[in-house]
Amino acid sequence: MRTTFAKTFSVLFVALASPLLSCEVFAQPLTPQLPTPPPMRFVARADRSQLTTTTRDAKARVKLTIELADARLGHIESLTSQKDFEKASEALGTYLGLIEDVMRFIGGMPREKTSTRDLYRRLDIALRAQIPRLAVMRRDTPSDYAIHLKTAEEFARNTRTEALESFYGNTVLREDPETKADAHKATPQDNKRP
């Protein structure tokens, strides 16, 4: 009786398992998923029309641009919390476009003026608050889209650094990158005390 049960069980197992095995043989390899394209950086038409009305007053234009960028960032946060990462990536492009636009606008002004430095400082303060928000969104986003948030975070950091460097102008001597690299390559014997 035991041998007939074992034979029946083995025949039944082979009969049930054979379709599963045949599916593996005929299964097509999955094509690798292409990475999502980076968001296109641009200033939306509605934002551009608002900005052109305030071109005479530089302080008002920079303030409006920062407010628009902050609103875009809030929109991106809501899309990310709703798990709509495709639309969040598109909205990220308009945020980056606004930041680029304000840097071009301020960059076209004379750096020696105190009012220009004040505009850079206003941008610096705004970016200082926005960079952590980008980092929080990046942690909640799948890796396909998180790459773009990481790039946006680095762009905002670099823009902030550029804004801060405007305060120094020509009065600070910068260290030559080659000299800095040579200092790091010093041998351990050079660093030993006698």
C-alpha cells in the first residue's frame, strides 16, 4: 500500500509540476527598464508672465521667484506623498528652471553693489530652507526618480554656494586646486614629528 501511495504521489507531483517547469523554459528574459529621463528645466509660461511684470524692481522679482519656487516645491511634496512620481519629476523641472532663472538674473547685476549682495543673501536663505525638503522627498521616492531629486539637491547646494561666494568678491584669495591636491598627497614621513 505504501509503495502505491508513493508512486501515485510522485506521478501526481510530476503531472502538476511539469507545466511550471515548461513555463520557465519558454519564459522570455525581461528587458531592463530604462531609467527615467531627467526633468526638463524651464520656467512655466504663467510664471514667466508674472516675472516680466516685476522686472523693474530687482528685489520684488527675486522675492517673487523665490515664492514661486517655494510653491513649486510644495506641489512636488504633495505629488510625492500621493506617490505620483512621474508628475513630481515634471514639476521638479519647473522648480529648477526658476532657480536657474533667478541666478541668471542676479548674476547679470553688478556684484560690488550692496543691493546685489542682499539679493544673493535672500536666495541663500531660501535655498537653505529648501535643501532639506528635497532630501526628505528623496528618501520617500523610488530610486528611479530619487536620482533626479538628488541632482536637484546638489544643484540647490551649488547655487547656494555660488550665492555665498558673491559676498567675498575679489578680496579673498582662493587656494589653487593643484596645491590643495598636493597637500593631501603628502607622504606619512612628511607628517611625522621629529
